[in-house]
Amino acid sequence: MPVAVREKVRAVSADVGGQAKLARILGVSPSRVSRWLRTEEPDPENRRKVEGVEYVLSRLMALYEPDTALTWLQAFNAHSGNRRPIDLLGQGRIDEVLVAIQAEEGLAYA
């Protein structure tokens, strides 16, 4: 697997609090994330999800401290249709999470 993908998985795992938490976000087994770090490459859908989580976290951490960013992901959000952004990420619905972040950046009201 290209080193860049492996490093993204490693970095995102660290940002969200570990491989098991990343696995829950992505809807895969923890052993799958471990294999991505050792020998396998994520399939295209999961690679896109990892990259989406990475991008979303970078946007959130520009607004909030890391703990607050992770709390924001796990909380129900009016700008996400009263859904949790973390659940949307796991479904690959990154665009919907980005809309909610844009609303946060603009301090929009739902």
C-alpha cells in the first residue's frame, strides 16, 4: 500500500482516539484498520471515508480544540437534520457534514 494512505489511516486513527474508534466511524472491524496499517489498502469506498474524516477533522480543528471537535462529531446537529455527523461520515455522506461545518463557521441558525 502506498505509504501516504497508511500514514493517513495512522494519523486519522490517532486524531479520533485509536484504531477501534476509527473502525466504528467507518463501520468496519478493528482488525480491518489494523490490516490497513500493515499490509492491505482500503477499498475505494473506505479510502474515501478515511480521507473524508481527515478533511472534516482538519476543518473542525480550525474552529475548535480537538476534544471539542470530537464532541461536535458525536452530538446531534440541527444543521445535519438532527443527525450525528459521525454517523453521516460512516455512511460516506461527507458533503452533509461539510454543510453543517460551514453553518458553524458562519454561525448560522438551524
